[in-house]
Amino acid sequence: MAKEDYESVIGLEVHAELSTKTKIFCSCPTEFGGKPNTHCCPVCMAMPGALPVLNEKVVEYAVKAGLATNCEIETDSKNDRKNYFYPDLPKSYQISQYDRPLCKKGYVEIDTEEGKKTIGITRIHIEEDAGKLNHDDYGRGSLVDLNRAGVPLIEIVSEPDMRTVEDADKYLKKLKSILEYIEVSDCKMQEGSLRADVNVSIRKKGQKEYGTRTEMKNMNSFRSISRAIEYEIQRQIEVVENGGKIYQETLRWDEVSGKTFSMRDKEEAQDYRYFPDPDLALIKCSKEYVENIKKNLPELPESRKERYLTEFGLSEKDARILTSSKYLSDFFEKGVKISKNPKAVCNWLLSDVSRILNEKEMEPDEIPFKAEDLAELIALIEKGTISSKIAKDVLEKMFEKEGTPNEIIEKNGWIQISDEGAIKEVVEKILDANEQSIIDYKNGKDRALGYLVGQAMKETKGKANPQMLNEMFKDALNKR
Ligand code: ADP
Ligand code: ZN
Ligand code: MG
């Protein structure tokens, strides 16, 4: 059989660190970094006799995430102990939720080339993060840092509803943007605030049953997730094509070789000996409590996108890209408030600003200037103070933090020449030096005009007002 005869099936378990001020069962700070073992107390270090107290904010944030992803909220949910041994887990169990998660049966929508697609969310539960092992570079041992132990997490488990690498990428991006909009997680993937376990299987097209899945744990970049899924699909097809069998196992993705390696057999729920945590009470979420959170939910990416179509007349595609990042769309709205020119703000953000961000491998929230500055730049073009060509250079300098657009223009002497006398002078000078172009123009070759304007632009280092140049060249040519 050929590659095209197979279909891939993907399901993601996404872990997001919640941005509550304190940990889930104690009052230690959740702040990233810090000297090892300075954000700890007897509870999160698992001293005998220390008792956990559930942080109410964690429940609120998780309920927010559940509502934003169309989940049902459980009125009586509970905390369970998931037992396993690992040096970064001092209690030798993780407090998580087993059979009664806080949220279940939700979904999110993604835009694909074949239209909208719904990805089911099986459940969202709350749990505590583990500590971190710092491995000694010389192989002398590992040091345990418990600053992260007890930082609250939500785990968002999807249905195996994704069929392609693009589906998985879009789903994850959508989820990230929703969590950013409702401000429950900073979703910094490079700091591990958002990471995913990726489950992949293949089956023959038309086959009903799912194939056996493999799982890659703790992945924290969009690029490696896409690469890993791509590789794993190919690997599984090859195994099956060669008469082999897929085993349910946990794999490790190796970024350098671009391959997956077998780590261990998949553990089963029974291996964890789940049982209700006797130190913690049931989590009661009344209808009122949930309603109240629902009422105060901020605008979500989907409805913001719809609003951009009607309020600002943007295209579906532009609106989608802008709203995919809360930071970018907040920036856009601030810019529009000042410049009153939504199309221009949108164009600048999605073309030149995005291009530079890409080149510099920066995220929108790292744009080093304010929305006010972009609005100022647009106003300068509208007023004819600078050409849009020069504006691009100004933007580059704004990224270099060289000041506001006005300051940059002044410093570099970039103000557009709109003075008739000065332009006339340039026009005459260029005409004198280009006899042939004059003849060409007279012979009906319109291209000659463009060439002359180009020469004048070069002469003035792009500062001449292009419309004036055009008109004055025509005038002068007709007089010659
Ligand atoms: P575990 O924690 O043991 O991995 P879960 O039920 O919590 O089990 O998560 C299973 C994840 O694997 C879900 O995201 C689900 O969508 C996905 N999944 C289940 N079966 C398949 C399959 N055959 N192919 C791909 N993904 C699958
Ligand atoms: Zn603590
Ligand atoms: Mg799993």
C-alpha cells in the first residue's frame, strides 16, 4: 500500500501552568526561576505531617478554561493521588484528578482548508507540577530543585480528533490563544508553561478502529511538535508496510537527529494506584459560582475575530491572524484608537512588523515599541511627511529602539521633500542627464517615466514625494 492509503490520528494532552500568585496547595510563589529551593515550604517539599490546602484561585482559573472551551463543569469533583516514584516528586505521589475532573465534554474549533473543524476536549483537570532535576554536566549526579513543585497545572485532554500535522498545530495554537485571552496562563513554551504530550497512531483510510498509539511526552515548541508528529507518522507507516507491529509505548523525540526513540512501555492507569486524597475535601462548584465566572469571561478570540469583520471591515484571514495572538490584537486595537485607520494598522502589523518579528525570531509581545508609535508612523505617511518607502526604514529603526518615528526622521533627515522648487530642480537635473529617456517617452514608451522617477528617487535618497515627481516629470517632458 502507498503512504496515501493511511490516515493519521492525533490526540494531545496539554499541560498549562496557571498564573496564580501562589502554588496549588501552599502559599509559596509560583514565579519562574529563582535560586533553587527558595520557593518552597514544608507542604511542597513533602515534610511528614504537612497538610495541603487547595488554592481557590486554581479552581477559578480551571473553571474559566473549561468554560472558554465549552466544557461542562463538575459540581462535585475531587483530588486523587497518582502514585509513582521519581526523584523530582518528593511525596512519591502527584495530587491530580482521576475519575471526576473539574471540566469535561468540551470542544474548540479550528479553521482548516476544508472549513471549520471541531476538536473535542475530553476533560480538563487540575494537578500539581513536579520539581526539576538539574543534571550535572560531568555525570556526577543530579540536583533537585523544588521551586516548581506544587505549581498549579491544568491538563487539557483532547479527543483523538486531529487527522493531520496542521490540525494539531492549529489546535494547539488555538488553545494557547484562548488561555492567553482568559489570562489563566502566560503560556510561555520556552519556560515550560505550556507543554504537550503528543499521541499518534495511523490506520488505513476507511478503517473504523483506531490503531495503536505511541506517545511523546513533554514537548514544548510548535516546531518540534510538528516535526515529531510528521516523523512518527512516517515511521509507523514504514513499520506496518514492512509487516511489523506498532507497540503502545512512550517515545522520546530527539531534536538533533529528528527521530523518535523508544523510552519505555506505556504505563496504565492501574499502575498508578489512584485513590482519593484523604487530606483534601471535595471541590464543590455551585451553579451560581460557575455562572458568575461565565458572566465575567473576557472576549474570546473567535468573537473578537467576528467583531473585526464588522467593526473594522477586515478580511477573514487578516482578522484571524491578528486575533490569534492576544498581544497582537490588543496592540492593533490601541493603534486603531489613535490612528483611526484600521486597515493601515492591520497592514503594518501583518506585513512589515510580522516580517521583522519573523526575521528576529521574536514573539509579538517582544515588539520593542508602543502602539502609539505605530500610529504616529502611519500619521506621518498620511500627512505626506515621509513616503511609505522611508516609513519602512523608520520601522527598522523603531525595532532598533532608536526612538519615536518623529525622532528617527529628524535624526536621519528623512523628511519627505514636497517643496515644489526643490523637486523641480531635481526633475530638470535628471532630464538633462537622460536624453534617451526623453526620446523614448516621446515615442510612447511609458516605461521611461517610471525610470526617470526612479532616478530622481535615487538622487534624493527616497525622500522626494513620489506623486509630485510623477506630475512634474510629465509636465516637464511635455514642455521639452
Ligand atoms: P494517558 O494519560 O494514559 O496517555 P489519556 O486518556 O489521558 O491517557 O490520554 C490519551 C490521549 O491520547 C488523548 O489525548 C487521546 O485523544 C489520545 N489518543 C487515544 N487513543 C489514540 C489513538 N489511537 N491515536 C492517537 N491518539 C489517541
Ligand atoms: Zn510551598
Ligand atoms: Mg498520556
